[in-house]
Amino acid sequence: MSGTDISLTDRIGTRHPDAGVTRRRPAILPWLPGPVWLADALVTWRWPDADDFPDTTLLAILFAVTGIALLTAAATGVLTKRAPWATALGSGFGAWEIAQAKLLSLPRPFFGTPQDLLDVFITDWHRLGDSLLHSLGLLAAGYTVGSLAGIATGIGLGRSKRFRYWMHPVLRAIGPLPPVALLPLAFVLIPSSWLAGEALMALASGFPAAILTWSGIAAVDPAYYDVARTMGARERFLTLRVALPAAMPQIFVGLFMGLGASFAMLIIAEMLGVKAGLGFYMQWAQGWAAYPNMYAALIVMSLMCTGLITLLFRLRDRILVWQKDGLKW
Amino acid sequence: MISHRLASRRTLLGAGLSGVAALAIRPASGQSAGHEEMCHAAIPGEVRPLPGAPRKVTIAWNENSVCVAAVPVAKEKGFFAQHNLDVDYVNFGGSTDQLLEAISTGKADAAPGMALRWLKPLQQGFDVKLVAGLHAGCLYLSVPADSAIRQLTDLKGKTIGVPDIGGPERNFFSIRLKEAGLDPESDVSWRAFPTDLLPLALQRGDIQALSNSDPVNWLQKRQFSLRDIDTNMTGKWAHTTCCVIGVRGSLVRNEPDVARAITRAILDAGAWLACNPVEAGQIFHAYSPKASADDLGAMIRAQGHHHQTLTGSFRDEIATYAEALKNVGIFRPSFDTARYASRVTQDLFV
Amino acid sequence: MVTTPATSGLSLGLSAIRHGYTLGRDFTAVIGGVTLNIAAGEFVALLGPSGCGKSTLLRLIAGLEAPHEGEILADGLPVAGPHPDRILMFQDPTLYPWRTVRQNVSLSQDISGKKDAAAVDDIISLVGLSGFERAWPHQLSGGMAQRAALARALINHPKLLLLDEPLGKLDALTRLTMQTELHRLWKERGFTAVMVTHDVEEALFLATRIVTLSARPARIVSDIQVDLPFHRHRDDPQVLQLRRDILTRLGHRDDW
């Protein structure tokens, strides 16, 4: 409605300044990873192993299949952005295969071969999968309960003086304790060892959620409350519809930190007489110095953790769509 | 007990260690002053200190286990000094499998550890040689005093708590259950809890029996009124090595004199310990303040510290263990236990 | 006397208002006895040195705080707390960043639970934000954000609009546009307006009455009826005369 606002409409249009700009890449790059993986396959297949390793042929086939898939991807133009990574991964696998399976140049038993790792997935996938499910279950229950309780506690700390008076010292006393130190206490206080594990998980994820929710709410511009109050808003609206959404960016930082803490706690909680779990599996593998199993469990764990963090960031991007820009996972 | 001790001494003698026959016979009261020479390890020859400046070595150990009290004793009573060794300790409280990693990556030169802990991981090819058996007996399987469980066969269908799901407690009592006619995988289940929480898990019914070692077990037995239904101080296992000495492979190859000196000092300390459990308890008390020195002394007396093995008889013990582990499925059925025992052991005193 | 538009506004009565704040052990008197009666439909500008307590006075009228002494009557009834009839608009737009323009404008409907989509559309088009309903506040310029805040304030036809330097942070040209806009809305809607400003020209352009306040603790220094017809031109000699008059009362006689 007025000329002075034109620059502002502009701003809406330029939210992604680099959208639509295509960078020219050398056309050869997408064709690189396929041959690298095929070379891996050839080396694995033809060069004799330095010792008796399992599944060498299968590994070579896997390399070859990957190479062909990558060539197809290059031909159909799908492979562009990921080509450098695919090349690097292929080279890495090749170097590892040569260094360990063919030349045995890395200290054993700490470094296995790619085929050792593959063998673990083939022979032990059932136990690994079972462990993953158990860990996920433990994590999901403890983390969800802990995060919700943490956010509720944070809201209480931020909005109620009386709650803060009673809760703050408790939080200060318990929150920073290393989880291992709480293990015996949780075990003594809570009648079931499964529940004790879950409680520790909840505590680990709840503490950062509570602190950051509180700090987010404490940082809310008081004018936001005044705006709603002059329109007749009551405490419930001020808390749930003003304080909570305003603190949401901080809350997500807390949820992120809590997720990290609960990954660490998972290993501890799985010391409490569980029958399966990735932490349990890793402890067992370490006790037997079964390094390939340990690495396999590490890979599964890393995939699980990064997958869960991705989920959390998706949720955050959806809820915090109003934010100008945030960290991407 | 005495006959066992004699038997184990004879094992040593039988292994070709001649000239110190007097060692094999010792009176029941091991601490009487007049028999001090009997409290030396049965390794032939004079102690010849290493030449030059004191050789610095690093010993890794787990100071949560009273059964390796020989390690602090060896320093405290001057056994290392006799060999011109200047020893540093690194403690790996908790899991003894880290000791193997510490030795094979050069962070330590030697360490005492339990045979049943090390035999499975050693299969992976650590550069560590087992050189001697330090003593016998230090594992317990306990139930509440009022429990209906009286013997191993009563454990059918029960859950046993252990500190570590792949640890020596599980390995040893799997072997014992197998001997008693049970399948250690399907007739019982195993669950891991932190050592100090095992009695609580027992009280709340998560487990029906627990297994761990001293000094924790000793204290727990008293505090929670537990009763042993089995230990590795009965039957043939009473005179089979429980803890062994592992030495870095490159040390054995390049500086066998140093490897010998370390081994002999620890074995000397172990033999001294067997004859002086009270004083040894006082020395170990520094590492285990929860247990009184008297209790520690009593624990040491109860354990098989007069049992030491070397060379052939030691290798036979390792093969026996490997065979037993094969029977409970920890080694595959085609596993050549004799070859394995030769591979992981080393004769230092021939 | 200027003709005030047909009013839907409320009348205000402030009698002997005193207020202050305690910081640590020190008590600072902010308002030192203000008595002021405002008729329905008036547009009153409050002028005064900065920090003199003008904003505090608005907060007291809005009911966000209660005065230590004195009484405030709105349409003859004592002010006991905030009420949707009396809306306060701040120097900053204070839009909620997690709500779109439309969601911000309809805030009071969310609070009262009375949804009226047509009213939202009307007010958005009235302030000229049609087409930006789904924009996020961070995508708006200062002027657009302040329009959205104005729409949010006016959507439920408040009887009193309290304006705390609402145009203070805008650039000079946007500010002129918004002044025209504000005047138009006041005329159309007929609410009573009390506006705190530092800008004598803005006061002269918008107000039917200009009240000047002393330095803290605030007291009324002068109360001038602006008997000039709208639209007042900035170069009008009468406007210039009034401007000089008011600046003199504010202690700026010798400044140019």
C-alpha cells in the first residue's frame, strides 16, 4: 500500500539467496566412483589374502555391485553431489583392504579386515539386530519420558517462583552428577532393574531439557507477556502459548543435548542385567577382544544415533519453521 | 588343603625344577620364622640383579582384586629391587581384558590376570605371552544363606548374576555346571550387574545366585549373609592356576632377562604372600580400604597362593582350561587346545 | 474545539496518580501526582523528557501495574487489571516470531476463543498487509511489522488505544506514512487514543490535545487543546507557532 515498503516485499523473495544458482562441475567427477569400487572388487578378488579371512569373494562381489550401481547412477545423472564422497569411501575401503587383508600392515587384533566386518554382519546380524531393537526400546521410553518431564520441569522453573524455590536446589544437586555415580542409588531406590535403567535414561535426557527450557523461558521478552495480558490472557495461555513457543529454540538445544546424554547413559543402563543391547553387545565383544564385532556394533550404534538425531532435527525444522536459520544436521 | 599344596609343589618339581626339594614340604603354619626359606618361589638359581641402572618397567594390574596382592607386595617387600627393577604400576580397575590391550600396545610390560579372562581374547592374536601361574582359587558362586539351592544342579532354570557377561566367573561356573551335567547356556541364564549391585539383584529376585571374587565377595557374604555353593578351590580346580602372569611378547623376545626378572619377582612375592597373609593383608589394605587388613589376610589365606606353576605343567593347565572352554562352547569344537596352549605360553625358565 | 469523530471510545479519569520503583534499597519516584481527565474519542499526546515516566503512565492505564497512590477510572469504573478494551502498543512491534502475520493479528481471538476469520481479513486489509498473511515476522520490515502490530491491537475494536512511541524506531518516510495511517484509523474507528511521543510534530499532526510532562517524577506542565482542523500541514503558521510554544514549555526555547 505504500512505496516505502517495497524493499520489504523484496526481502521475502530473497530468503534463499543462493537458490537457483547452479555451479558448474567437471562432468568427469560422477564417473569416478564406479571404477574405484570396481578396482576394489578386482583387488579383493585376485590379490590373495595374507591370512585365512572369511567372505573374501562375497566382499569382492559386494564391491563390484556397488561399482556397477554407481556407474548406473552416473549414467542416469543421479550421482552428482555425492560423487566425491562415493569416491573417497571407495578409495578408503580399497586402502583398508590392501593394508590389512593383503599386507597385514596394521597391528592385529585391533584392526580387522573389511571381510571380518562383513562376516560379523552375516553371521551375527540376528544378535546385532536384537541388540539394536533392545537399545532402541530402552532409549525411546527413557528419552521420551525424560524429555517431557524435563520440559515440564523447565516450565515450572521458569514460570513459578514456588516451584523454583523447591526444585532448583534439587536439580543443582542431582543434575550434574555423573550418571555412573547414580547407578547404585537408582538401583536401590527403584524396585525393578529395567525401571532403574529407564529412570537413569530419563534423568540423563531430562536434565538438559529442564535447564534449557528454563533458560529459554527466562529469556522470553517480558513484552510478549504484556501483549497477551492486555488482551486478557491468563497464566495458562501465557505459559503454553507464549512462554513455551518462545522458548522452543532453546528447548530443542536441550533435547539435542539430552539425546547425546542418553546415548552415553544407554551403555550404563545396559549394565543392569539386560539380555541384549548394543552397549551389552559391545561389552561382550570387548571382553572377548572380538574387535570386528565391536566395530560392527559401533557402526550400528552410530547409524542409530545419527538416525535419531536426524529425526529430532526434522521435528525441529518442522516446529521451528519460523526461525530465520538454524543449524542443519 | 595341605595335600593340595604339596601336590602343586610337586607339580613344580616334576616340571624339571630340581635342587630345592625342601621347598616342596612346608609345615602347616606357614608363618613360623624358622622356615622362611620355604616361602620363596621354586625357581632355581641365585637371584642375579639386572646389570646397570635400575631397569624401569611398568606393571598393569587391577587393584580391585586381592588375589593379585603379590604385585604390591613385590614392590613393598623389595622383590623387584632384588632384581634391580624399578616398577611403576598402572591400575585398570574393573575389567581385566584391558590389561591385555595395555600390554600388547606397549603401555605396560607385564600384568597378572585371570586365565579364564584372557584365554578367549588371546585367541585374537595379542602379542602377549603367558609365562607362569601365580596362584589358584579366587572365584565364588554364592546364594542367600536361606536359599534352597544347595548344589550346582539346583541351579537348573535359575538366573546367575555375574559382573561381566564374558568374564571368568561365567566361564568358570559354566565349566562347573557342565561337569555337574547341566547345559550352561540353556539350563541357566546369565545376567550382568555391576559387582556391588549383585547382592541387591539377588535380594529383589532378579538373580538367584551370584558370582564374583574377593575382596568384594568376602564382604558381601558377611553383609548379606550369603553362602558359597561352589568355588574354584574344590576338586581338581583347587590346584589349577587361576591367575597367570602375562608378559609383553616383544619383551620376552628382546629382553628375556628382564621378562624373567619380572616373573620371578612376582612369583617370589606370591610365595612370600602365601606364608605371610597377615602382613600381605596389611599391604593390600592401602588399595582396599573397605576391607580390614585382617579380613584381607584371611582372604589371602583362603586362596590358593601356594600354587605356582611354570613351563610344562603351566602349559598343561592352560590346555586344560582351553579344553574346558571348548566343552562349554566358548571355543569352537575343532579347536586344537594343545597347539593353542603352546602358542600363548612361553617357557622363561629352562 | 475540533470536531472529534463519532466515538466508540471510553473516557479516562486519572486522579493524583503516584508511582515509583524500588531498586535494591532505593526508591525512585516516577510519577509524582498526575491528575488528568480524557474524554471519549480524544487523541491525547503525552510529551516529556525521556525517562520521565510517560511509558509507566501508559502501563498503569493499561492495568499492567497498579499505581501506588491515586485512582484510574475507565468509563467511570476503576481499572483493576488488563482488559481487552484497553490495548497497549509498544515501541517495538513485539510480534510473536513463531506466529505468521495472520496468526499474530488474530492473537486476541485465540485468547478469547471467539474466532472471526472475516474480522481478521478486514483488519489485515485495513492496515495494508493483504498478501502477507502467511509471512513470518522476521520477513517483515519495521513498518510492516508495526502495521501488523496495529492490526493485532485494533482487531477487537478496543475503546482505548495506548501507544508507546509506536513509530519511534521507523525511518522518517515510513513514519510519515504511518502517521497518516494512524490518523485515518482513529477517525474511522473512533477509539480514544493516548500516545507517548518525543516528536512534537507528530503530536501536532495527530493529537487533539497535547499534555507535556516534567522530568521525573512526572507532573503535568501544560495541557494544550490543539484547535486546528485536520489535515494539518507541517508548514502551517499556526502549527509552527504551537510547535514553538510547546518546545518552550519543554525547556527548548533557545534551540532551533
